[in-house]
Amino acid sequence: MTPKLVLASSSPFRRTLMENAGLAFEAHAAHIDERAIEAPLEKSGATPDQVALVLAEAKADEVSRRFPGALVIGSDQTMSLGSQVFHKPRDMADAADHLHMLEGRTHRLNSAIAIVRNGEVLWRHVAHAQLSMRPLTDDFIARHLKRVGSKALASVGAYQLEGEGIQLFDKIDGDYFTILGLPMLPLLAKLRELDAIDG
């Protein structure tokens, strides 16, 4: 019998990626305190990859305990500039600070994914995307944030590539799925290996 698939996420983007791939699944948000999990990791010097993996596993683990026998997919993404890990901007001034730090430099998106069944991690994976933001003026940043408004607060980098945020970049290395936080190709390969989807 094919095991039930559950996506441990409330993200509409991640749900859409799975739906578009033709997967039959349920989506349920994980009830975890991400900041409480992150804080000791960052103090201990955990890498951005490690932080993303721990959060992805924690989400999948929490949901798996509510759905015995199901394959639960958890994912999380960190954004890093060197060793610095970013969090979602608190307000528009913080969003402007993010863009000032990122402009003219290349940052990395670290997209982690884990599959858990009955509290056991069956698989984990991290994929990366490198995004090079073009040099920006203070005036452009101010105008850009005025146009996009509160959408800038919905993502860690204060931009959304599917919208006007694409104008901030001059080079992107990495696939679309990784950028959206759900590396679909390695996920699909593992689900086939687990006989969870038609191979």
C-alpha cells in the first residue's frame, strides 16, 4: 500500500509546487516555535545548512506524530551572507537595511528538506542557490520598497523573485524550486525510491 504523503507546511508556494507535480498529499502546518529552536543553534555556531535542516526535521517530526505511518515532508530555508544568517525583516526600515547589506553582493539560499515517518528521519537533503544582487542606490531601494509595500516583510531577503524583486538581481545560480524552498527534483527521486509515488 502506498504510504500517505503529508506536507508539513502552510506555505501556498510549496503546496502549489507539489500540486503542480501531480502529487496526492495533505498539507498541515507544523506547530513548532522556530525562533526557540534557532536561538541555541545560532549561539552554538551552527551553519546555515544545519539550522535549515534542524528546522525542516522538527517540522516533519511534529506533524508525523499526528499522522502515524505517513511520509511527512518538512522543509525550511535559511538565507546567508557569508556566516551571517538573516531573518524576516521586522518592519520597512529593517527591510531597507536588508537590501543595503545585500546590494552588490552574492548571498545564498539554503533549502533543506526532510522526510520523517513515525518520528524517524528517513532522508534529509540541502540544496543551494546563489543570488547576486546588483548595486542599488538608496533612492531606488526607497522607491522599490514603497511600491512593494508589506510584501517585503514576507520573505527573509525583503524581496520576492516572483514579483518586482527580480529587478534587484543581475545573476541567479540555482533552480526555481530551491529558491522557493522546496527542492523538488531530489524530493521526487527519493519518493520514487520509497515507492511513495509512481516510478
